[in-house]
Amino acid sequence: MRLQEKPLSFIINFLLGTAWAFVLIGAVTSFLAFFPDNIFYAIISACIGALPGMIAVLLLEYIITSKEKYAELQKQTRLLEKLLEKKDA
């Protein structure tokens, strides 16, 4: 995982896997529920059934990205402070 904190990384990985499982389960069950009636309705239903899981995936990826951005900004701040100290000395 991209995150540095081990417990948070484990939790987010677990939730991300669960969200992808919900995408797959939602799409497959929705597709199979409407397949006997009409293939077009089955495909549309599969897309709609996958939406809740995809929203969860997007939310978790946003959390990961914001944590990475925060860590990178902290590194940049430390480097800029060192440069400022060298300039003053």
C-alpha cells in the first residue's frame, strides 16, 4: 500500500477489497436478476447495481490520495525549512 501507517493501510486495503467485492456482487446479481427478461435491461441493471460499490471505491481512493498529498506537503515543508536555515546561516 502507498500509505506509511501500517494499521491505517491495512484497514483501507481491507475496505477497498470489500468495496470491489460489492461492485462485483452488485453487478452480477443485478445482471442475473434481469437477464431472463431482456439483455438490455440486464446490462443497465448491472451498471446501476455496481454504483454503490464504485462510489465506495472512489471515496477510499480519495482518502488515500489526500493522505499521500498531506505526507508529501510535510516533506516539502521540512526541506524548505532546512533551506531557509542554510540561507540564514
